[in-house]
Amino acid sequence: MAPILLWAASVRAQGSGHGHAHSGNEVKIGHHEVELTVRGTEATLLVRDERDQPVDAASFSATAVVLARGNERRTLEFRPAGANRMVAPVDFPFDGKFRATVTLRGPGGDLGTGRFNVDPVR
């Protein structure tokens, strides 16, 4: 019986307070929830606030240090792309998961960093 109670508690904790579907690529950076997706040759960051509401990304920027093929490090520069989106081109090969350490910046400077390990959509 105890394993069932633990499972039920974890399901409740994972699902509480979120009004949109999550892909599992979200990380808390400062007071923001940031989601990273990689599709083809583009990486996208979506920024949401503590109340899980989209944040206008016009005053944000971000950089990501990414592990490319052969364990080579590459840096991506994310720029606002409307609404709560920021995008960066991915113009290098990588193997398997897309591993990135993202630094998010707002009008006042660095807001923090987050590590991602996501499955790309090719």
C-alpha cells in the first residue's frame, strides 16, 4: 500500500499549479520557468513566470553552452522571437540528446542558469 501512496503523492506534486501541457524540458531559472525545445536547425526557449503565465521575451536574452558532436562546446545566442519565445540557430551536428547550460538575462542582468538534456525533434 505504501508504494501506491507514494506514487499518488508524486503524481499530485508533478501536476499541481500548471495550466499547460509540459514536455519535460522545463527548468526553473531565477523566478522563471524556461522550456527548451530543439526542432531541426532551431532551438527555442519559452519563458513563463512563477504563476505559469507567458512572459514577454522582448527584454530577455539568453546564451547556451551546448555539447556538440565529439564533445565540442558551442555557444548559442538566443534572441526574442515574439510573445514568450526566444530562438537560436543550431548550425552544428550533435549526437543523441541536446545538452545545454542556459544563462537567462533580463533587463537587470543575469537571472540565473539552468541545465537541459532534451530529445530533439528532427
